[in-house]
Amino acid sequence: MKQKIVILIPLVLVIVAFAGYRFFSNQKDKEPDSVRVVKSKFEVSVVSMGELEAFESSNILIPAVLLDRTIHIRHISITDMVREGTLVEKGGYVATLDPSEVEENIKNVQEDLDMLMVQLENARIDSSINLASARDEIRQSQDNVLDKEIKVEQSIYESKAIQRQAKIELEMAQRSFDHKKRNYLQQERKHKTWINRYQDKIKEEEKQMAVLEQLKTDLVVKAPSSGVVVYARDERGNKVKVGSSVGRWSPKIAILPNLSTILSVTYVKEIDVNKIAVGMPVKINIDAFPGHVFDGKVIKVANIGQDIPDQFLNGFKVDIEVDPGKFDLLPGMTAMNRFVVSSMEDQLMIPRPALFLSDSTSFVYKKEGMRVVRQPVTTGGENENFVRITHGLEEGDKVLMHPPE
């Protein structure tokens, strides 16, 4: 019996130790997360998202012919385009525009030209026939005048009445002759006007045809200079790509940026724009280079607000010059801009979730040994991560991130 008791005692001790370990472990797990009050640089900032752009760039536009108002093509789609970021030489291939509408216009103009050529030929034939007939009538009328003149000469031996009759007939013949000559001139001018009108229309259509033929050639878009191709954005802020439509009112296809100076372009909400000034330092995070912070400087703040793209807010455009360092920054990259409004060294700070409010009173849950006390504090501003503490805490104090149970 004593031997059994001796054997069971160690086993009971092990079970008790394990239960105690589980109990204290559970108690530890239930303890709220805590952080220490630190003293460091405190920065107040304004954060906004933006996109990189080149300070200077060359635009790749639709063919200049499409800007001609005589070309009734409002929109034309892009059927092929080099990949964004492609390095092209001056005169190198960039994109191809859909030729179907241009070819349809060429077909219609050719049909109009053929019809006008037929009408011109008919007008020339009608002119030739009608004027030849009018000339015959003039000759007949002139012969009639000569005949009447002879009769007048012969009537000198006749009575006065016959002489008078001969002169009247001569006058009538002369008037008829003059009328036919005037009629001939009128017909000649009329036929000439018709012919000239058809010739002018043909010239217009031929000019239109030449423009369309040139446009058909220019539908293969080439680079005006060397550089890296960056897709342009339309009036809605969407990138122009294969399938997009371009035209007289949205002529930009792509850009060739000068990469020597890169800007981060962003829109700051109107409630924050008064905090932004030219020359202000900016910390920039670029999605393409995670973990690296770029330095920037505000070089321009817009005077007039506008709708922020994809948001129902009014904002002001801000241009930030970015120091690329050793990295190759390209237009179109997404950037997060943090404008440093103010910066103070050696300030007490706690994470924002560790600060609580009750009836306009700020307080924290401070750990003092094994107990937790509710400690009122005075704050002096906050940023996106921390709150500055001016009274109520000391460096190294521990505060809870969540209210205790």
C-alpha cells in the first residue's frame, strides 16, 4: 500500500503542475496588449495618393489630318499598340488606328467623284449641242437681216407704204438677230457656270480623296522623338490602350516623358490644402519599390479646386518633385505622398488605439505593477499612427491598447 502511495504522489504533482501552467498561461493570454510610451520625433502630416508624371514630355497624338474639320470622323479606335514602357526610337512604331471608317469614306468619295465626272461630261455635251444650235439660229437670223436689207434697197422704186413695210421687216429681223445673240451669250454663261461648278466639286472631292489617302497612311502612328512610351489618359482618367477611342476632342494616344525630372501629382482635399505650401518636404512611398521612402518637395499648388478623380470630393492639384535616387522611376507608378506639416524632436508618443475619450476627456489605461489605472492625459496633436502626449505620462510607462475586462 505504501509503495502505491509513493508511486502516485509524483503523478499527482505532475498533474497539478500542468494544471497550474495552463491556468497561468490562460491568464496571460487574457491580458490586453500593452505598449511603452516612447520619446521620438513626432511629425504631423497630410497623406494623399497620387501618380508619377514627367515634368516635361512629348505627346504622341492622332494624325494631324484627323483634326481637319473636313474629315467627318469623330472617333477612331486603336487596334494595336506597343506595350507601355517600351523604348522607341524617333520614327519608330507606336500604334495602329482602325482603318475601316477611313476606307469607307474613301469608297464614298470615289463614288461621288465618278458621279461628278459623269455629270461634267454630260454638261459639256449639253453645252456643245445647245450652243451649236444657238449658233445656227444666229446665222439664220443674220441671213434674214441681210435679206431684209436687200429688200429695203430694192423698195426705193416702190411706193412709200412698201418702203415703210420693208424697213419694219428689217427692224424686226435685226431685233431677232440681236435677241438670238444675247440668248447665245446667256446660254454660254449658263453652261460655263454648270461646267465650272462640276469642276469645282470634283476638285473638292479630289482634295478630300488626297486627305483620306494621306490619313490612311498616317494611321500607323510613329514616335515624334525617342523615349519610353507611357499610355495617355482620356478625359475620364482612364488609360488609353488597345480598343480605346481617340479623336479630335481626345487626340492624345501616349506620351514620351523626359525622365530627368519626375513629379508625383496628387489631389489634396480642400480641408487640408491650407496646410500645404510650396517648398514643403514630402515623404513618398511608391508601390513599385516597397520598403523605400523617397524624398520630395512641393513645387506647385493649384489655386482652383476640382473634382478628385474616382471620388466625390473637391480637391486641389499638387505637384511634387521627386528625388529618384538610384531608382528608375516611370510615369504611371502609384505613389503615397505624406506631406510633413510639422516636425518636433523628443516628443512622448503612444499609438492612436491606446488613447480613449470620454466626455471630451482623453485618458489611457496605464499599468502600475499588477494593477491598471485610468490615467487622464493631455494631447498635442496626432498623425496617422501616433498621438503626442504633453502631460500625464512619462517615457517608459506601459499603457494598454484595449480596455481591460
